[in-house]
Amino acid sequence: MYVEGTCTGMFELLEVIKNTAISVGWKLNKEKEHKLNEIPKNLKGCLFEGDKALIDDDASTNGGKYYITMPRAVSIAGIEIDGIRDEDSFAVYGVLENNTEVLIKGGIKQSCEISDENKYHRFFVREEGDINNWTKKAKIYFKSDELQSKELYFFSTGSSGMEQIYVNLRVFLSLSDITNLELAVTSGYSDLVEFEDQLGYSLPAILSGHDKKIKYFINIDKNRFIITTGIYEPEDKYQKKPVYQIAHAGKIRIYGGEWALGSTFAFFGSSFDENKRFSDIDKGMIETPKVLFNSKIIDVNTNISNWNKNTLDIEPYPNGDLFCIAIYLYEENSREDGEYRYFNGELYGEFDGIVKLASSAGINSEDTITLDNKEWVVLQDGANNETYNMFAIRKD
């Protein structure tokens, strides 16, 4: 199913993805939300400096201090303290943009609520006196109903009805105005473990976003997700041009029929950097995706790597049709044996629903073209709409 439209922010985009996936047959195993009223697990989307043990209740801590920068400005609601002596205490500060530290509350000897309506991005928590070898925890929490992250865990039996395809998505707030989407392909699902602990989990693909207007172009079937976004903020401080990002998660088309190989899954996004801002995306990772095969994550090559005007000279066909090619994924190995060099490897298959184009003048992102009697939408990869940086997503 193909859908396109406009939404406000990545959390709203996630709802569009959820509804589309369910409508084509994906099962939603679990939906999980985390509010911004506490320090995120694993410091997700935060900037941290200091003694991490003070917030994760690690008994090995030796006290100390920490600075934490939250994804959005929040006001403090309280602090949890455990393991200090009667004569010891903690202090909490809000840190202004000019690094001025404003005392919120000092002399804290036990867990308590803190009444302060001022919002800060950054907080400073420190010991008062010598608490070494005593403190176990000094964890602050906040007043906020804003979502910090939302996770969706999907399962499909594929178009054959006999597959086991697991795709997990998470939108989360990061520093400044960043709100990003993670796409992970796993080998299984358990309700008992967290996002990062699912079977076969690897560093997820990222689509970088924000909380403002986002265009989306989505194609989801029972085998895979193709999610493409377009962000255009002409008043943005760092990027004045439109930025398009393409992501894929799920099964690829394998050669030789359904039983030629075991299920082969691939995933990529605009980066694998969870804190990357959309304005920093020059080019995505479609040329160098990752494959999950036999419960192993493999870095693969594609036949579209390094396409540019210096290495190619491709023109449209004489009848005006655009040149397009399927994107296939392979692994190449080589070895030297004296004066000879031998090559072998694996050909894993190709992406379904997305092709590489060599565009011509007058063809731009979001244009609709016809290939093989089907409609496709043209989209660039990143911030550049050059001839050899264009792709097409099938509209069906």
C-alpha cells in the first residue's frame, strides 16, 4: 500500500506508519511509550557528563556529580536519593545557556519533591561535602507529559504466509530540536526485553526529523517497509534546501524463488547515527545497507555505489523513458594467490518497490513517472537532486 501526505513531527508520522502497516496485514505485537518525566533509559537522546552510577542505582558508585542535558527543556519535580549519611547532602542546579548555574535546591538529604516551575535544558547535580563510598543514587525527575519516545513492534508472515518478519520502530527526542526514527530488523520478539535487547538486534537505521512539517511517501506491504520523508525549512539556520531521506526495513526479493535462500532482510536509512540532525544529511545509506541473514548482520555492497557524473554517462532512452535499474545486494570476497586474484561472495537479492534512476532535466523529487506501466514517485537521496542521485518508489 502506498500513501503520501504531510504530518507534523515524527510522532505523527509514526502513527501514519502504524495505521498503514496494520491495514496491509502486519501484527502490532506491542506499543510502548516513555514520557519525558524521567531521565531516559540508557540516557537516550541526552548529553551526560559525570558519574552515571548516580542515576542507575549502581551500588559501586563513589558519589560525585553529574551534568545532564535533556532533549527538551523541562522543570524539575523531585529527586530520588539513596545511601548517604545523615551529615551529607546534595544540591541541584539549573544551567542557563550561558552556563550560569542557578541553585534550585540545596541541602537535600533524602528523596523529595521539588517545586520549581522554571524550565532548563541542562541540570547539574552535585554532592555537598564528602560522600565518597556512601552514595548509591541521586536521580532527578521532571514535570512533563511530553513523549520522550514511542516504540512499535511489528510481525508479519510475509506474502507467502510462512515467513517470520520482525520490524521494530522507535521515535525519540534527541538534543536541540531533533526527533528521529529508528528502524530495526530482528530475528524474533519477546515482550520481556527492551528494544535494544530483542533477538538479532543491531545498530538501527535512522531517519532524521524534527517536530515541524514533514512530507512522507510510504510503501508498505507484507514483506517490508519503505519510508521516505521530505523536510524543507528555508528559514533553518543550517540547511536551506529540501532534504529527502529514504529508509527500508524488512525482507528483500531473493533470486531463484522463495526457497532459494532462507529469509533475507535488509535495512538502511539516512544514517546509523541516532543523534544526527536532518540538516546534516547530505546522502543516505541506500548504497551501503545492512543485511540480516542466518541471524547475522552483514555489511553488503550494491550495484549503485559511487554513481556520479565523473564515472557514468547515462542518458534517457530515445523514446524519452528514463533509465532505471533494480538495486541488488551482494557481498564480495577476494583473495590473492601469487599473481592471481580470486573473487567470490554472496548475491542476496534486490530491493522490491524501489529502483535507481538516471534522471534528466525537468525531473524532480515528488514527480510521478510511469515505469513498466506502473506509477512511481521520484525522490532524491539527501540534499542533492543531481542526475545520478535519484530514486523511484512504486505507488501501489
